[in-house]
Amino acid sequence: MTDLVVRTLDESSAQLFRTMPDPLALGERHRYTRYRPDWQRVAVRDGRTVARAAWWAGPEDPEPRLINWFDVAEGEEEAGAELLRTAPWGTAELELDLPAGWRDDPRLRAAADARAAAARRAGYTPLVERFLYRWTPDRGLPERPGRLVFTPEPDDAVFYELLRRVSTATLDAHARRAIAEGGVDQAAQEDLDFFRWLPSPRDWWQLALTPAGEPVGIHIPARNPSGPCVGFIGVVPEHRGHGYAYDLLAECTHFLAGQGAEFIAAATDQGNVPMAAHFTTAGYPVVRERVTYWADGGPGAG
């Protein structure tokens, strides 16, 4: 086997990124995603691109936030691992987006397994599998149960305290990782930082209250760099078991539709069975799946 050449791209060589087969339809998945050429890397052998990865962040971010495009040719798992290990950015998170039902298709499963093997060799381990949803107006607006009162709240401290309470009984894998590292304070702060990072208006954030004024949870209608999305749905532990997460999701959907959203993206951990059921009830079909990998300390740390 001839020597491998790993290189970071630039404007003049960016076309090399599109020269691999795309069995997982990542090109379609990221057709509206804007990538910086100098945050894209390829591994080339005998003039053929055998692995590629794209690092991504928001338009104002000085450093990448995560890897959300990673491809490896058949038999080139080590090339993919080398591509990740030698990257100049210590990005801890890698997302592998997959077609819905990918495990039932031998070709798709083989492609996913090759990428997973390369990620593991580079020091990444699986963190969580998620469902990705996309609501469109033809699905119809979900019925509002009318049990809660929704109101904006200008004080971030109020959201922070409710996020702390939500985190004490969370099913979200990212929040659980944050809790393991730094407790519920870290989990709440990471969520709050994410809300602030989103380019949508701060005054979209809403509290959910009982008619008597008791806090039930929060929902964050949002836009990310790709468009409208459900930023967050959370119910405090003492009010769980009543299906209130559906009420928040329905309100979030109505809010974004009222802002003219032509689609609404959303996601939840596959292990969060109640929330997945609420998305189904609210008319959100699963359009893709995602496996998120994590490397403490960045790639090569494993």
C-alpha cells in the first residue's frame, strides 16, 4: 500500500472534498451547510481521496465546534483515523449522520461501521444515538392542550435555575456527561451558553407555568445557522409524568410557525422514549439518525 498524504484544504483545493462516493448521503444532508475550506481535510492515496472530514462552527466562531462530516473508503479505516488524529483542532465531538433505518440496509451499515471503526482508532467513543426530525407545514400544527401559560422572561438567572432543576433528572446524554464532569451547574451553564450562541432573538425564550404561576419548564424556539429549530424542551422533575413536554413542543412549533418557518428541525436522544413519542404525536417525522462520538481531551486521547 502506498504512502498516505493527509492535507488541509484551501480555496484552490476545496474541490477534492467532493471526490469520494457518498453512500450515507451526507452531501444531501449538508447541502445548506457552509464549510470553511481550511476546516476541511482529506487523506489521499495514489491520487484518490480515501477519507475526508469537515469541521464546523457558527459564522462568528473562531474555532471549530465539532466534526459533522466524516467519510472513509472501504478498507481505509486507519487513513480516516490518521486524518482525525493529526488535525490541528482539538475538537472533542464528532457527529455521524445516517439515513433513517440504516441498520436494516447492509450497505449502509457497512459504511457506518467503517466510519465508526476509524473514529474509535482516533480516540473517539460513542456518546449517544439520536433521532433527527423535520416538521413542515403540510404536517399540520399540533394541537395545543391549553394546560399551561407561556411567557417570556428577561432574566437569564431564572432560566439557569430552571435548567439546574431539569438537569437533576435528565435523560439527555450530553447533559449527563456535563453532570459527570462538573455537576448540574456545568450542565445548566452549557445549555445557557448554547442558547446564547444561537442567532435567534433572546426574547423568544419562554417559561411554561401552571395557571397558578408555578414553573413547569422552559422551551426555546430558535434558529441555528441552518434555520428554524426546537432549541430546547425541559420539564422540572416535580411536574414530570403528565406529558407536559408535549405541551411545550406544541407551543414551540406554533411559535416558530408564527415566525414564518417553512420547516422546523429537532432532535432527541433515542433513549429518551417519552420525548421521542411526543415528537411523533406532534407531527415530526424522523428524517435521519445520528451517532455522536466523544473524545475527552480531543482526538488521540483514547
